[in-house]
Amino acid sequence: MFKGRYTPPQRQIVIYGEPLEEMLPKALSELWARQTVLVTSQSLAGPKRAGGRCGAILGDGCTDRIEGIGRDAPFADVMNIVGALRHKGTEAMVAVGGGSVAEAAKSARICLTNNVAETDDLARLALSTTSASPRPYLISVPTTLSGAEYTPAAGFLNPLTGRKQIVSHADLAADIVLLDPTATLDTPEELWLSSGLRAVDHAIATWCSAAGSAPMAEASALQGLRLLTRGLRASKARPEDLNARQDCQLGSWQTIQGAAQGVRLGPSHAIGRPITGQTGLPQGVASAILLPHVLRYTAPETSHLHAPLAEAMGSPGQPLADTVAELVKDLGLPTRLGAQGVPADALEQMAEEAMLHPELQTGGRRFDSPAQVLEVLRSAW
């Protein structure tokens, strides 16, 4: 018998199965919101793309548009959003894009609520945040599978440290998420598939980290993994298949529920952080490369945890590391750190930095020294 406590995350509405042109007006009506700010990427701002479509729906109620969010949500971009949100009467923000757009939008809400105006305020923000709920309302239209819109934390690039600064609040996740697979059709293939592999990583990490202690998160992880395995392969083979893309969207939503509930993600995240932070390697690509090698390291002590996951991915009885490696190969994603420009002479320092992250120890087998992390990194290089 095990002990536990389940606290439902904030009230969040997820709408799916309808086009944006029907869902967005409903969402605005649900929030009693008319005056809005639109945040999207430059690549999605065209009239036939998701950002442009949302802009047309918002019409005269859109008081400002922020187009172009940099990788990792730079603080300057966050403050551009904050400036737009200060417009008197702004009732909701609509964020259209991938993880960086979602992170920037969430960060802007918490900066606005905490009166952050310049870099000098960041030290104060790191120490404490107000208990007041972030404002205004946030409607998210994801175009990748990162899952950032579902979690109560956000990160932006602090120019003083050159690293991501993490902020959190129980009510920080998007108030409404709109899942329209047509909004993802313009997402570059590698970004779509690698963000989906990141969602696969979320599922596996949640299952192994929770290990019987968070039944709601585990159930979501397992079902989400089934949907992602099926949907990613199908969307690779048939990019216009909207049913496959919807499977991926629903799978991403389900696999991030553990993180949204406070379950710590696994060692591939901890090992990947110094790599993505120092080299700019996208997180999804890092997961695609690292996850099979991490699973081989943890397998001697976690076969009982891996077996249900391999079965959910359609390969009962096969080692989970091999099952994930086959999926990565089928999706045509990168498999080697060296081929992605990660320098071999940096691996030792990256291994030492990975030891600082608590998630490293949540995969079912401990890493007792940087040498063990280095073993994984070298096998992936």
C-alpha cells in the first residue's frame, strides 16, 4: 500500500474537434472577453496560417499584435508582451505557436502581475511572486506538441545570466486551450515530430518517476503514449492526416499531466538541460537522441516499469530502449549528439551539471557520480 494526495490542477478548459473559427469565439464568450492581445511567431502571422486566422477572428477587438518570439522566450520579447498587455481594458491574450510562444505568454502574465518592468526586477521575481492570479486570461492555440500551455510554470531567457529563469504559479497555465490540427499543418516536420518525441519522453518519465504513487498521472501517461506512438508514425507517413495530428495533440495533453501535477520528469530531461542550454539543440531533438540511451542505463533495475510502456507502444516483450529507438528511426529524427554539433570535449562538464538536477534520480536507477552520466552521454555522442 502507498500513500498519496491528489490536488487537481487549476480549472482549465480544453476544446477540440472543431475549427479555430468556431472554437475561438466560444472561448472568448466563455471568458466574457472582447479586448485582446495576439501573440504569435512571424512564421504563423500570414493570413492563411494559424496566427493570421486568429487575428482575423479577433478583428477590431485585437488591440495589439506581437509577432516574433525568439527561442527560449527572451526577456525582451516577454517585456514587449507586457507592454501590450498594459493597454487599458485588455481582457485576454491569445497565444498561437509552439513552446517558446507559450512560455513567453505565461511569463508575461506573471511579470505583469508582479510589476516587473526591467532586468533589475528579475532578482526580486526570483525570490518571490505575489499570490494574486496572473492576468489577463490566456487562450492558447498550440502548433507543436511541447505541452507548455498545460503546466503552471514558465521559463524565459534572463539576459543577466544567459540562462532560463523559471517562474510558477498555481494558476499560470492557459485558461483555455484550443486544439485544431489544421493549425499545425505549417509546423516544420522535424519540429512537429521532435516535439512529439518530447511528449513521448514526458510519458515515459512520468510513468517511471511516479511508479505507483500518482495513479491519475500514470493513467494519462500510458494512454497518451498510445496515441502519440500511433499518431506520430501516421503523421510522418501522411502529413495531411488530421486524425493523426489530433491523436498527437490529445496525446501531448495527456502525457504532460504528470508534470502539471508536480511529478518530476526523468533523467533524460536532467541530462538534456546542459546540452540544450549550452548548444541551442532543440529539446525535442535532445529527447530523441538521449532517451534510448537513458533507458538502457536504467533498464537493469526498471524492467518491470518499462514493460507496460513497450506494450503501450505496440512492442510487447521488447526492451523499451529498442522500442523508442525504432520510433526515433521511423520518424527520421537525429540519433547522435556529435552529428548535431555537440563538442565531445564538453561532455564531461555537461555530466557534472546534470548531477545538479533532481530529475536525474527519478528514472528508477540512481546516478551516483558524473562518470555514470558521462557514460550515457558518450554512448549518445
